[in-house]
Amino acid sequence: MTKEFYSNGKLLLTGEYAILDGAKGLALPTKFGQSLTLLGSDSENFVWNSLDESDNIWFSSEFSKKDLKTIHTSDREVAYRLSQILIEAKKINPSFLQHSTDFYSAEAKATFPRDWGLGTSSTLIANIATWAEINPYQLLEATFGGSGYDIACATHNTAITYRRNGFEPIVERVVFDPNFKDQLFFVYLNQKKNSRDAINSYRNLDFNKEKLILEIDEITDQIIMCEHLKDFELLLNEHETILSKTLQIPTVKNSLFSDYNGTIKSLGAWGGDFILATGTATDMSYFNNKGYNTILPFPEMIL
């Protein structure tokens, strides 16, 4: 018997950081994601393999079916985290993996490079939660933590607005298909940002959270309705300025691309992963010349 689950990757267009405190963010599921395939197995142990976008195994492990402890593994740290996720899933649903016959040989495969930051962890959480028949937001809170918008992207095939609300967040499907999408590009900054470190830094800041939430909510609503690129760029710049003042760090444009003619916006944790850049395909040579060679047009990235 075979079971297969799939979850979408994610990008957060508005609300980064502020979404942790209840701001409404505009989130975009990506065409990239991660599958989890479960195959019937006669093995005495629970075997898990994780494959990258080129079908190469980057992680493998065997766990005891009795207590999910690691027996053999290629990476002790990853094996421990995976074991803890499965154990937490069992705590939420005690009937999950209750019998040895409930186990399979598991194969997780991402369709994007892991250092892109599109949701290796969130897609894993969403897939395991579906397998275990539990609330994915509850499993996220018990393991990695975070706002949960990435979990919402994992299970939706259209743009969404997301607002935290315990284990039952407020998620609304929206249409975000701008007529200027041919002038929107996603540029990878050649480094993955640790979201947990970024969240901890944000938590230590002192600022007016209510004011920030109101400002971000208004920008999010306006961006969804935006029909002209210039208006869209003004809203992105306003969003960047507000977050820059809140975080007390310069925008990515001021720090890395001050001479770029178009608009640039951070996506998610500042300082890594992808940015959104406006401009033409020809304009993207600016980033190529600076060594940023992973550039995806909007239609190639977003569902």
C-alpha cells in the first residue's frame, strides 16, 4: 500500500515579522514544494530517506518502531529533529503509529534547493500532520514554532491573507494576479536566513505593536487591490521603510542594491532567502553582474 502527500512552498509578500503579532500578511504558495511518499515495508525498523531536487539522498535514517529512537543515520541532528516531530505527532494523536504495521518506508522529496528557504520544514510539518490526521498548526507550535503562514501556504493553491489565531488561523483565499507580473522577479540572495534567530531578535525589540499592525494591514489590503506597478512599488517601499524603522536595520536595497533603479522588497526574514525586484528581464542583468544568478520570474515561482 502506498500513500503520498504533497505541500506547497511559500513566500510572504507582506507582514514579515509583524505577522507574529497578529498583522495580516499576504502569502503566496509556490510552484515548488515537497512530497512525502509512504511505501509498505517489511523492515524491522522505520526507514526514512530525504531527497533533494535532483533525486540525490541528502539524509537517511533508521528509527526504532518501538520508541522512534535513531538506530542508524547520516545526520544525528536532523534525525533527532525528525524523531521529535513524529513523537509530537503521536502525542497529539495517540493512535498515530500505534502499531508496528502502521509504519512504512518513507521518502521525502523537495522540488527546490533546501537553501532557498521556501519551506523545507513547513512542508514537512504539513505532510506529517496530514499523515497523522492532526492539526498542522498544533504540530508546528510543538516543534519549530513561528507564525504558521507557511503551513497555510502548504495547504492552499492560491494566494491567501493570513492572520494568527491560535490553532485556527484566519486564512482567506484572494486573487493576486497583477497585470504587471511580467515585471516582478524573485532574486535569491545566495544565503539562507535562520528564521528562528530572526524571530528571537524581533521579539527583543520595543515598539508600538498596535500601530505596526494597523499600518501593515492597510498596506496588505491596498497591495491586493493594486492595478498599477507604480502604486505597487510605492506600497512596497512604504512597507520596507516601516519595517526598517521597527527592526532598526537598513532595508536590503539600501544595504546591497542602493543603485538599482527598480523597487526591492525583502520576503520573510530580512537578510537572506529571496527578495522581490521590480523591473524588466533586461534589468535583471544588474543582479547577475553582482553574482546573484538565481532569478525567477513571477509566473515560474508562484502558483
